[in-house]
Amino acid sequence: MALRDSKKSASLIKSFGFAFSGIFRVIKEERNIKIHLVAAVCSTALGFYVHISRIEWLILLLTITIVISLELVNSSIEAVVDLASPDQHPLAKKAKDVAAGAVLVAAIVSVIIGVLLFLPYFTILR
């Protein structure tokens, strides 16, 4: 039983390694995730600076997580589409454009959330 548990633990650790490898690869290779990460760091720093509330932290972290996660999924969809359809094909373009659109929607909404979250800390009518 202990040997099987040891194998499961090793497998779990290996899975985490694969996941981190994927994250780091996307960060290394994709420009847009770097932009999102800079925005996330700036937003987080601003949150500390203005002392946002616990609920505001939850909203901020959830928003950051959604954008970064969608960017990771978008990168994986692009890779799979490129593998499956090395030649240009309308459906390949559609898949890639829709995935990129999902990231864009999340990024636009995250900017709106950021403005709504932080603007009250910088207005006179606070």
C-alpha cells in the first residue's frame, strides 16, 4: 500500500511539474501574457498601496486569475490548432480568433473592474 501511495505522490508531483512547465513556457514565449502579468503586478501593488478591503482583494484576485487562465487556454488552443492544421484553414482561424476574443473580453472587463475598484480611492468625493 505504501508503494502505491508513493507512486501516486510522485505522479502528482510530476503533474504539478508539467503544469508549471506549461505556465513558464507560455510566459517565456507569449507577449500578451507578459502584458497581463505586468498589469496584475501593478494592480496588486496598487491594492496594497490604497489598502483595498478583503472583498475587493477577492474581486481583484479572481479577475487576475480569469485573465491569466484564459491567456493560458488561448495559448494551448493556438498550439493545438497549429499542430492539427499547419496550413491555413477557415476553421483553424475561427478557433484561434474565438479563443483570442475570450481573452480580450476578459481583459476589457478586468479594466472596467479595476476602474470601478480603484477610482473611489482617488476621487475627492470619497
